[in-house]
Amino acid sequence: MESTAGCFLVIRIKGGVKASSEELEILRMLNLPRANYAVFVLKNPSFEGMLKKVSHFITWGEPSYLTVKRLLRRAEFNGGVRLDDENIQRLGYSSIDELAEEIYRGKTILSKLKSKGLKPYLRLHPPRGGFKKTIKKSFQEGGEYGYRGEAINELAIKMS
């Protein structure tokens, strides 16, 4: 398995009480309406610019293939039905492994599958054991928000 992902895993860690209308609009465009929601976005300059504008509300990094596969088990269709091996054919894939590979490589994202009934976001639990540091500082300063690279996998596992 190639070590570089073609997508970012983005997790919203803060609410929007003190957010500007521009920041709320960007979070809406990213399909992150609430805290503890996650999405996969493609690695390209336009998405990276959006992520930097709302970096105080989110954390992101490159997921591993196994993290993508684990999080896809939390994906839901409209109506609350979870994504599993029986209903993956509704999306045009033969297995969750195939869909996880497509997302990991950056060939598709959940919002492209919205027309087939899949919700464009993943609902996660708050991290088990809580955040280790404050959510008021960036990851580079010893906090939780902002870019975290491969460390996003640890947080995603705590939240799944």
C-alpha cells in the first residue's frame, strides 16, 4: 500500500458560536455542520485554502488506508442505515475495501456519492478519554486544532 494518501481526513472539533458568517459558510461547504463530524476531502490547493481559513474549528491530516476503511463502517445512508457489505452495491462498488481504496487514493469522496443516498459526512463520538490537550491551541503549539499529518489516525480511532 502506498504511504501517501490522496485525501485529507477532516474532523470538526469546535462549535461555531464565535465563528464569522464566512467561516460558517466554509464549514457548510465542507459538509461539517456540527462538532465531531468528519469528511474526506481531496488534496488540492482549493481545499487546502478552505481548511486553513477554518483551521481554528477543525483538525486534519492524511489518513491511513486502514483508518479510511474503519471510518467507512460509520457512514450512513439517508434513513440511518449503516454502510456494510450487503448494501455497498447501492453505490456501485463490490466491497467496502474497493470504496476505501478509491477514497484513499483520492479518486472519489463521500459528497460525490450523495446522489446515491449516502450522507456526505461521518458522525463520530467525542474522543474516548477526551482530548489530550487544549482545543484552543494549534497542534504545532501543543493543542488540538489545525494540521496534524499522520497523527490524525490516532484521533480518528479514538472517535470511531
